[in-house]
Amino acid sequence: MATDKKSDAVIPKTTEFEFMGPIGGFLMIFSLPITVYYLYFACQPTSCSALQIPSFSTSVSDYIDSSAILIFLAWMLFQAVLYVMPIGYEVKGMPLRNGERLTYKINAFYAFLVSVAFFGGAVYFNYPVSMLYDKYLHLATTSIIFSFVVSTLLYIKAKLGPQSALCSRANSGYFFYDFFMGHELNPRIGNKFDLKYFCELRPGLIGWVLLNFAMIAKAYEKSGSVSAGIILVSVFQAWYVMDGLWHEPAILSTMDILHDGFGFMLVFGDLAWVPFTYSIQARYLVDYPTELSNLSIVFIIAMKVIGYIIFRASNSQKDAFRKNPNDPKLKHLQSIPTRTGSRLLVSGWWGMVRHPNYLGDILMAISWSLPCGTGSVLPWFYPIYFTILLIHREMRDSHQCKQKYGRDWDEYCRRVKYRIIPFVY
């Protein structure tokens, strides 16, 4: 009887580790949730300072709430229903290690519009959406517990599934490392419901936007008005999410989808870290509204727009080149051949630095925290953390490209000297 070579493919043992290996994986599993709690308790209506040790509540009722659990589970189910609805279209992903190309449903932008419409309907019918602010800690705890449960089930699924489905980056045999990095590359329910792809774009990202909108409602409830700062932050971040969802197919060529397994790192990142750390600016501005001059508003908007132009233009250029490097519209771009048969851009946005999209991302991140002023460093957590993340991601990407392209990558680095910031780094 013939066997399917793809299904019988052997994934090699992981010998090169990231995040300080098994010990680092263990520490990350517990330090990430602690960070979410630290940011919440350190930034309270009475005080928001990184210079003092926050007082953590010891009451279980402050963390666990039945209505918050129901809200979270209903939200996950709602997004899952929108994902499987016969709306949108399907595309093939990039070739995997075994040459297979998975099929993905593209309809996240519609899910966003429906979600915002439902939120608007709740406001119209006087549903107390500001309760999301009041139950912020309950919702964060629910998402953390849910992340642990899902990650555990994913690890068990990977252990019981075919060896060919494993992720080459998380097949070490060390439990905590594989659990954190994601033992299986593309876990699915059936042939269509891709769990990693679903979580990457929908519950956390869209939930983050609606949390911000709930912060606006809370600010209005408290003072009868809303500051320009919280409007700017909420609009900027909603714009960022909308742009990502509108260009949904582009995520199929990212490191998360192609190379990273779906384990605690991405599960927690998608469902807990994104909505409950990225919304810190809006939550801060509920309790500490800032006065912004017209000149300050113009400057902040300008930084956001410049960052977005760099981010979107560079990503679009890369995506177009990957799809069809022979497109006449791209004939002005210079590139160098590699031993894999692909080509690397060395002009245009990608001739300035190796990751111009990261530069745009950093500028936008700064524009999100500028409306918070300098009264506390905590609302600046996101741009600080995100800059560190992008530098680390650039290092991961560079290491991977060196292995993939060899001497061709050395030539590329000689041609494009700077990593993220021209003439600086």
C-alpha cells in the first residue's frame, strides 16, 4: 500500500533554541501573565507609577467573575461563528516545509465591521459597555486561564497527532520549551478551521479595539466628556487593526504563520497580551485625561501618518514583490538572486533598511503613547516593549535568513547595511 510522503515526513529534533531555551520558556510562561497583572495593579485611578511596588489583590472575587467568563466565552464563540460564515473568499497560503499549501478563509475585515456594529447597537440600546472597564481584571484573568487551557489541549493534540505536523522550532523534547513555542505548526479543527490563524487576527485584535471604545464610554460616564487624547489613541489603534484586517492575506507570509508553532507564546499573546496590555493607554486616559494643544495634536497625527505610510508602503512593496517579482510595476526595483531561486530586494523601501516596516511600526507605537503625556512611564510600556520585540524579531529573522541564503545573505547585508533605523541601527 502506498504511503503519503508528506504525512510521513519526519520533523527533525530542535537543536537551536530561542528565548534562552527550556529555562527561558519556563520563565516566560509565568512572567508574561505576571506582567499583565503588574500593569493593571501598578496603574490604578489613585496612582499610576512604575516606581512603586503595586499592591496585588488577594481576593479571588477580584479575579474570577461569572459574568466576565460568560462575556469572554460568548465573544470567542461569536468570532468563531463569523470566521466560518460563508462570507469572504479563500486563498492558498505559502508553501510549507513539505510543499503543502493550506487554504485560509479571508473575512476578518467583515468580522470587524459586524463586531463594531454590534458594539454600536449595544451603546444605542443603553447596554452598559463601560462594564468592560469595570471588569477589566476579571476579563484579563479569564483570558489568561483560557490561554493555559487551550495551550495544554494544543500540546496534547500535537503529541497524539502525526509527527509530520510538528513545528521544527519546537520539537526539542523539553516540555516547557515545546509548550511555550508551540509543538504543532498549524493545528486545525477539521480541514478548514485553522486555530492559529483564527486567534492571530480576530478575538484579541478586534477585542482590543472594543475595549478602547469601552474606555471612551467610561471616560464619558465619569466626567461627561472625553479628552482629545483618548479619542486619538482609540482612533489610531482602531485604524491599525482595520488596516491589518483589510490586508489579511499578507499575514500568510509572516513568521508567525510560516515558522512559529501554535503554543502558549502565540495563544497567550493573541488572546491575553494584545487586548490587555495594548489597551493600557486608553485605560490610563480614563483616569488621567491630558490636555493637548492644537499644535500637539497636529504633531501626534503627523507622526502617526508618517509611521503608517512607511509601514504600509513597505509591506505592500514586499508583498507585491513576493507574489510576482517580474511585475512591470516593480521593474525599477533592484534585487539580488539567492541559492534558493528567490530574490532579495536591495532598493526601494527595502534598500534603505532591512525592515522598514518595523520603523513605521515603532513610529506609530510612539504616537499612541504621546497623548498620555509624561506623567507616568506605564502608558509608554507598549512602544518600549514593542521596540525590544521588533529588535529581537529582526535578530531571529536575520539568523533564519543566514541559514537559508548563506553567502547570499552576507551580500544582502553588505548592500543593505542598516537593520531598522537608517544610519542608526
